[in-house]
Amino acid sequence: MKLNCDMGESFGNWRKGMDTEVMPFIDMANIACGFHASDPMTMDLTVRMAKEHGVAIGAHPGYPDLIGFGRRDLHCSPQELKSIIIYQIAALDGICRSHDTEISYVKPHGALYNKMMQDRQVLATVMAGVKAYNRDLALVVLANSERDAIQRLAGQQGVQVLYEAFADRAYDCDGYLVKRDQPGAVLMDQQQITQQVLEIIVEGQVTTVEGTSIPLKADTICVHGDNELAVATVRHIRQALGVHLSNLLPETASQLAVK
């Protein structure tokens, strides 16, 4: 199970996240591409940090919405959205090439991510944009009850997908993330976050805000790094995963602890 984190979301003199502190503890860095956040220098710095720590690099494209941090739904035509996706991947890819590294996946941001999980046409358009740029790139999507339908669409589009769960976001009974403006949408307690991660990994399920348990099978888990608890939370998760694996796969657990 890989840990991923949204990175490179500072802009000019405005700072967001604890990228330098969090980077050593993750496996995948979702790097903003300039539309919802970031700028060329921030992207360059984040790519260099990811390469230094052996972290896989993913493009994190969003709607062109710096003011709203990409969390406002914008109505784009399919061709416009496809072009927006390609443009942002290409921008990050150019910086990666300058550092002799590469993008390995794409994870949309904010409102675009939520929209594609609710609207199959938007998801198909995002897939088409990823494939048009590089058919070898994987697309990160939300792991929920629609997994089979998403997999069929990905097969039709010829795109690889990675299913993602969230360590610090609450789920509703349909397997979607609770909207950020709702109470309890973002988990802030380290113990609660770790418990949710272990439940997803060990039991293949998650407990919803309604108190029910629903199946959840994921390839990667997202941990947000934009609060003061980020570093401690990621380290706590790493430690908990290492303890869980120690009796099953001692060598793997040792490697996880080193990471």
C-alpha cells in the first residue's frame, strides 16, 4: 500500500503545506501544475525533492481556479477539459525532464476530482486527456462502490487506474467523501486517522459517518500534508503499518520503517 500526498501547492510568496517535512515519509507526490495552485519555481523545487527521496511523481491538475484553490466546480466543454488536462501534465512533465525524471500517474485535484467521480462523461474526458498525452500514465480515482463500472470505462478508454482511499477524510454510506463544509468531513485526530487506514488495509472496508461499514479496496492512500499535524500523522501511520506487518512480513516491515 502506497502513501500519496498533495504537494507543491504554494504560490509565489504564499506558502501551503509542509512538503519538505512530509516528503521523506511518502511514496507518491501529487504535484500541482499551476492551475489551482503552484508556479514554475514551486513545481521545480517539489520535483527535485521528490527525486531526492525516491518518491514517484504524479501530475495533480485542477480547474483553472487559483482564487478558489480549485475547489469550485467549473463548467467546461469536453474539449476544453481535455486540453486543460493535457496542458497541465505537459507543464510538469517538462520540469521533470529537466531533472532527468518522469511523471508516472495523474491525480486530478479538488472539484475536478469530485466531479469526475460523480459524472461518467467527465471521467471519460479526463481519461481521454491522460491517454492523449501518454497512454502509460495511470489515473488515480476514488475507490468506492462503483469500482467495477469505473474499471469497465477504463478498459474502454485504454487507461490504467489506481484506486485511492483517504486517511483523513470521512466517507458517506455511498463511499464518497463527505463535503468539506460538513462537520467531521476532515479527520484531525491521529488515532482516528490511523485506525481508518488500518481498517482499509487490513479489513478492506471503512466506517462511514453514519456508523456503517462499507467495502473499500484501494491501491494507495492519500494523507493531506497541509496542517501542523501532517508530519506526525504520516510518521504515525508508517509506524502502525510497520507494526501490523511485522508478524507477517518482517523484511517488508523493516523496509517500510526505513522509508
